Amino acid sequence: MPVDPADLTTDPYVHNGLVLTDAGRGSGFVAEDQHLFFSAAHVVYDETTGWGAPPVFIQGNHGDVPDEKAAIQSRGYFRLNSYARLAEDFGMEWKATYSKDVLMGFAFEAFYSATPPKINMRGYADLRRDNLTFITGYPAEINYTGESGGNFLHTTAPEFIRFDGGFGNYVTTTHLSTGPGNSGGPVWRQDRRGNWEAVGVLVSGLTAETGVYGFTRDARQFLNAVKPLLRVPMWRMRPARGTSFSNGFYSMPRPRRIPDGRPSWTRIPLRVAYFPNDGEVSKVVLNLKVDTDDRSDLVVRLIAPGGTYVELFSLEDPGQSDLVFTNKDLSSEFAGLTPNGNWQLYIQDRIKGDRATVSQFELEISVDANNTTTPEEP
Amino acid sequence: MPTTRPLPKSLKWLLGAVVVIGITWLLIRPRKSPDLVDSPRDIPVRGERVSRNSSGLGWEGLVAMIDQGASPEEIRQRLADTKTKWCEEDPRVVAERIAILLRSAEDRETGLPFETGHGGGLRSWPSLRVFLLDVLMSTDPDVAVEVAREVLAGTDSAEEYAVAMRALVMEQPWRAGDDELHAHLANLLAKNDWQEERSEGFAEAMDLVREIGTAQAFQSLAEWVDGSPPFKEVGAMSLHEFAAEYPDKMSARIEADPSLLASDPGLRAGLMARIDPVDSKQLGVLESYLSRGQVSLAEKRDFLRLFPLRSATTGFRLYAGTPAPYDLDQVKASDLAAASAVEAWLARADLHPLNPELLALQKRLDRWRKQAEAADKP
């Protein structure tokens, strides 16, 4: 049903917009940052012909022809995909395509001035539980009645719906009916504080079947990729509204000398505990100082609980002294991981001659404390 | 009757001290289990008897769990927990024990897909040997490289091959030379059976081209794509991810070999659209591309529809990290340079048939310039 025009500037309708391409139209919604919108990948990207030109995003209701003055030209978009997922296509009809059917557009100009909602990174799990949800978007035609939807924002009636697992991130339900053009529209759900969040993106629809891409923690990779384009630290991109973080500082108690000229790791663990067990790392900042006359002898890794590691330094800068990292932001490398456990500095001094001592090893770790549902990945 | 002379008091004290020191040493001496070895060269070779119970890693429990029919999700959780546990133990000891297990050739399929996660580590392992190779990467790099080369030389599993390659693309001093990496790429591209079965390991290994980062690697993959192989789409994605990071090397190859990718003009147009016109060399390649009679008008139109293409795929990758190829300053400068180039192209009589596309591009570039200028204002 059409959204009352008086509600277009209210939450969550204000976040919606038409997504127009050279070839057609779809729906989308701003989330996470005023410069970002999300939609279904197939609205812009054709699996056969490949990349399309960046689409424009237009908010509000429009008559037969969308108002170009209200259109904001996006500068580009990211698709979230893996090589292994390409291997799945064969024999899966469209399900494998739908399971990766999401994109994030970006622009140098803000799409609006409102506070954007957040993506629920566990949307996939939430879609598979009974939740009061509804879908908004711009159907060109209403599947159920065959009527034209024009360029007007529509919404499904809020209903308690449990989506069934389909394939990967793709889930379906038979309770809803949308229409062509609604692809890319968000599935809305209210969090415990009453804030609207997007749990998924509409990607397919028949008269009595609706398919949705459910968000998982992988969506953080979108934010990682767009970070250099927006110049906003990734951990700041999570909206302040309705989000709380818990924070911890951890440091080694005393300096540690590294065996000289020995090609094996010395490990310095920092025990991180007391974060919620289902919390996810949102920020990691490192301060490290290794006193040495020649840092080109050193190899240094930081390993998170679970084995994910980042190579911090490896035999660089011959003749240079101390190795120092001050407030090095490693959030992109570790965001989304479990915080609790041993975070370990692995260090080795592979060349004999200069003694090295780790005099400072400190981590600041923040966790998005709002993610309290049980994690479930497709 | 024998007589005994009492020990002098000072000698008694000395003996007592020796006994106390001896007992203390026995209690606190560094321990080394009998099955440990000191260097990778001491590790038993394939076929040598492996005592499963002496592995100390809980391997036998993993094997038993799978043999008893645990579900893939149970196996995934157990493997993730095991990886966390192993990563908190002495990395050299774990590496050497993993090496023994890999050389024993014992294996089980898990029923799980091959899935890459943070930092190139896996979060889902199709077999126990793939799991072992994955964990090996987080342990001792010297052992990892030695074992990886053995696996690469002997395996018939694409997934094992893909994970073992991670050891050869680590930072120095472990990174293999370009010649060895090119040889592995050529070997992969020649594996028809892995392509025909659309192996996930083969697909993920396509990230190797971006990791190697040479014009030769690009050329090899482009020639493979030109042969229309059954799994061409992974090659197309890899070429785009390479071109986004190394537009100079990509364009130089296409300039040097104009027949390259002639089999897929749409793909070539997209790759050329990633050229950075700020670089006069790359701009020169574009001029000659647009002038070339062998390049069809349709291909040139595709190019102009996308240029300068700054959209991209992103997600977890096995070797070269999450793609985030563009940054704000580069895109802004590149758009300005593109606008100048388009103005010049509009004045060229030989490009007159492309005027509609050139004018549309000019309009887009103008909008992006205005957006960027507005965003720069405080």
C-alpha cells in the first residue's frame, strides 16, 4: 500500500529512495552513513553484461517522471562477492545469484540530512525468527493486484514473519507480495530501543513469494572498502543513535626482551575478557614500541583469538632504530571478530647483532554492545 | 668394629644444598615432550608412522567426531574452537605436529564449503587437511613454507593448493619469488578438472593474480579468459580486481597486445574504464584505444558508459586482503583529468559517432566535480 505522503519525512520512510539506472529502476535506502545507500545488486549490475554506470538516488514521491532536481548522482558502488560464491552458481538456478544480490552505492554529496539507520549485521538470523517486519520500496507494479505503483513509496503491512532459509544469505517467505521495481527495498525491523534497522534487502518477488538478502557480519566489508573514499574511520561509521560501545585498554605489564638472532616467535599475550560473549569487535587500536638499534631484524604479527592475524612488520628499513606504532587503527582487519580471549603479539628477531626489547604493547578494543542476538550465519 | 667418623658440619650443609638445588631443578627445568623435534628437517617424512595419540592436538577426537556422523555445523564449531586453542599454544610445536599430520596423509571430508574469512584465514573447511593447512599459516612461518611446498608439489586437491599458496605469498623473508608464483599460477590455469568441477579452491586461488601484481600475471589470466574456459567468470572478476589496483600494468599489457581480450569486448571495455587518466602514460593508452579501428564502436560505447569506473567488488580474499582500491583524492583527481580528456575527445572528428555517449559522460563528470567541490567546503 502507498505510504501516506505526510509520513515521507518520518522514520523509517525518510531513508528510502528510487534507484535509477540507464536501463531501469529499483529501490534503495540510505544506511550507516549519509553518503551510502544499499540496494539489490541486480538493479545496477547485470550478471551477463557486467558493470553498469553508477545509478542516481532520488528520495520522496514522484509522478510519472521522477524529478531530476531531487536526484543525486552516486559516484560508484560496491558489490559484495567472493570467488567461491561464483563456484556455487551452477545448478542453483537463481538462488546463488540472489544469495549475493546486494550492493552499496556511495556519493561525495550526502543523500539527505537525516540520521541514517543502521544495518543489522545479524539480519539473516533475525529474519529467520518471528519478527515484526515490513518492506518498503517503489514497485512499478503491484504483483498481487496488477495495479501500477507509479513512482510512489509503498510499504507492506507490518507482520510477524519468519523467513525460511533458501541458499546462502537468501531467505524467502510466502506471506508477502511486492512488485517489480521494489527490488533493493529494505526489510525494516525495530531494535529493542525502538530504532529502525535494516535486516535485509528485497531481491526477488512473485505474486505470493518474496525473497530477501539477509545481512550478516560480512556487510562490514562494504564499510571497509568505502572507508578510503569517505575518509571516516570505520568504527565511527556505526551510527551514534541507539548504539552503545564498551571499551577496554590492555597492556603488557613489563618490558620483554626478544632472543637475538633466533627465527622463532616470542609470544606476548594480552588476556581480553569481560566483553559480552556474543559481542563483536568494532575497533582495535595498537600502540607498540620495540627498542632496537636495527628494526630490519624484526618480524611482528598481531594474532586475535581464533587465529586471524595481521603482519605488522617484516624486515623493513635497514639501519633504522626503534619500531614504533602509535594509535595504529587495525579496526578493518579485526572488526566483526570475537573480542574475548588471548590477543597475542608474535615477534622474532631473525638476525643476530642487535638486541630488541618490547617496551610497550597496548591494545584498545571496542565492542558493539548492541549485538546481543545469537549469531547465526548462512 | 668399624668405626665411622661423622661428616664435618660444613660438608653436611654443602650436601644438603646440592640436594635441594637438584630437586628444585628437577621441578622447574624446561620440559620437552619426547615426540617434539627441533627443526623442520627433523620432521618424519610421509609414510613414516605417526602416533595419533602422541600428536597432543586432539586430532584423534576430530577424526572420531566426523566418523561418528557429526553435522557440518557441529564440525565447523569444533574446528573453529580447535583453531583458537591451537593458536594459543607454542606456534613451533603446533606447526611441527601439523606437519606430521599432513605428511601422514590422513584426512576426512567435513561436508563444509570452502569459505574465506578475515585476513585470508578460513572460516569453513571442506576437509581436515585444508583445516590443518589453514591453521599452519597462523603458526610458525618457516615450517609453514616448507610444508606448503611439499603439499603444492603433490596434492590433487584445489582447496589444498589454494590454502598452501598462502605460505608462499607471506611477507619477506618467506615470500616466494615472482618466477615461482607465476609457475604456480600457470599450473592452476592448466588444471582443467578443477575448472570443470567449479572447485571453490580454484575460484578462491584466482586472487593470486592481484597478489602477484605483475603484468605477466595479468597477461596469463587474460589469455586464459580469451580461451573461454568453463569457469571464465572467476577470471573476469580477478582481472577487474587486478585492474582496479594496477591500472598501469593492465593498460600497458592491452596496449602491447591489442588482441588481448578481443574475445570479450565488454570485459575489455570495463577494464580500460579503470584507467587513471591522471597518469599521462595511461591516458596515452586510452587515446590509442579509442583511435584503434579494430575496437568496435559498441566496445567504445561500453567504455564511455563506464569511464572512469570506480565501482568494485569487495569481500574476504585469500591472499591480497579485502579490495578497497579507490580513495577520495585519487577519484577526485581522476574525474578532473577525465573531464579534460572528454573535452578533447569531443573535438575529434573521428570520435563524432560517440558524441551522445561523450556528452552523457561529460554531464556525469560535471556533477561529480560539483559534488566534490561542495564536499570540500567546510
